[in-house]
Amino acid sequence: MAKTHSKPLTLEDLADFHHDGTALAVLGHPVAHSVSPQMHRAALLAMAQTHHCFADWDYFKLDVPPERLPEALPLLWDKGFLGLNLTIPHKVQAVGLVKEIDPEAEAMGAVNTLKRLPDGGYAGYNSDGYGIEMALKRSFGAEIEGADILLLGAGGAARATAFHCLFRGCRSLTIGNRNPERLGELLQLLHEHDFADRINGFELDGSPFNEDSLPSSFATRPSPLLIINATSLGLKEDDPAPIDLTPFQGAAKVYDMTYGVDNALAKQARELGIPYADGLSMLVWQGVRSLEIWSESAVPAQPMMSAACHAKGFPARDA
């Protein structure tokens, strides 16, 4: 299994593309920064130690502009690509391009994992929800079922998380977002799927947090509140925290989908003694689930985590 060819391919490169084995890829625009190839190759190398059939599997990067995605998918099917990951900006557009779609992914309105169908086209799935579920479990020992969840953000990642948490039986879901229009759109979408009795929303306007925005069930919750940051605040070290954690001291755990930055949210959580974890584990567990779908086999998470840490220059950590 090749370990090189780190430069992204283009659709023009596919004219002469040939791989003696099973080909996988991530599609994005841009995509050069993706560490998915390193993660998946590390897992496949480990899997090949006990199942030789994975020795000829390999994972590539393809830079595909959004206007060329409808052209790219049939071409990749013709070239025999078994599995595709989709990243920005393709997740929503691909919903209308797949031949089959998983019900949860259809509700989310986004797919990030495609599997080749034998008679043409791809089936679409979304591993974002599984990624956050496993990240919460591994980081905090926390289960979504029965939990009270405070979700910050209303974009694509937040939408996938919201649906997954509701499908998995969270007790309540409160969503805060800076853009009230986008927040309203997400709340309306969740209402249309009959989740109205468990959801609530408020505007993240930079003012002190208003606990009246939270459902009354928080006062009697049997376990700590799970706070999930799905906003872009935290990607830069000088970003403000999306919310003041002071009201949650001693009663919350914080999962931040951003990673690699000691941002304001991480610093305040540390000062208040609130358990905090960043989003690298979500990235890894998304990848685990994608490879499970393609391989129909158990996938080791630790090689993926080790490869991601190495690629990003982070200290080693457990998956």
C-alpha cells in the first residue's frame, strides 16, 4: 500500500489514474490540508496485518470545485473508487447526487461518506453524528441518551450533531447561535421532524448567558450538562469564547469541535475546572465510521489518532 502521493489529484489527473487495488478518496475544495489519507492509511496498514485483503487498499485526495461535483462522482465510479469522503463544500450538494441515502443523513441534509453501488452511483451516509457520539464517550464517558445538551452553532456540523443527538435519545437539546435566521431555520427543520418537545433555542449575542433560555429539566438533570461548541469561534487563539462558562462551573463538560488552539473556551474551562476536550477525536471517529462502512470490518481507532497527531504536530494521545 502506497504511503506517498500527498499532492491532491484533479479530475484531469483521473484520465490516467490506475490503482491495482481498492481506491478511496476525500473530495474537497481546498483539500490539500486534509489529514484523512494519513489517518486511513494508518488504519489500513494495521488491518492488513491480520486481513491481507486490505494490503492493496489506498486513500487519495482530490481537489474538486463544487461546480464539478456532478461530473466527478460518475467519473470516480467508472474508475472504481469504492469509498469517498466529502468535506467542504460538498456535503449538502451531494445529497441530490447520490443514488441512495441513509435516513439519518437525509434528515441532516448532508452526506460526508459515499459507498460505491455495484449497479452505478453511490450510497450516501453521514458519519459526523457518530464522530461526536464516540468523542463524547471516549473523552468524558458520557452517553447521549438521556443527556441534556447545549449546542453552540447552527451550521452543517451543528445540524448533523443536533439530529444525531435527538435520534439517539437526548433528554433535551438547547441550541445557541449568533445568526438568529440560521438558528430559526435549524429549529424549524427539527420541528418538522417532530422533535419540538425536546428542543429550545437562543441567540448568542455576546451578552451574559441567560439561564432562562434553558429548559426546566436542567434543574433536575441526573448528570452534568454536555456543552458542544460547533461554531467557528476557537479556530484562532484570539477568538472570543462563544459562551461564558461561569454559570456551568461544577455542572458541565465541554466538547469543542475546534482543535489545535488553546482558545478562550479552553482557557476558561481550565480556570473553572470544567472538563474540556477538543475536536480531534471527532475527526478520528468520523474516519473510523467511514472506513467501517466501506470495509464492513472492525476498524482500529488508535492508528488513526496517532497518524492525525503526527500529521498535525500534536503530542500523542489516546483515541
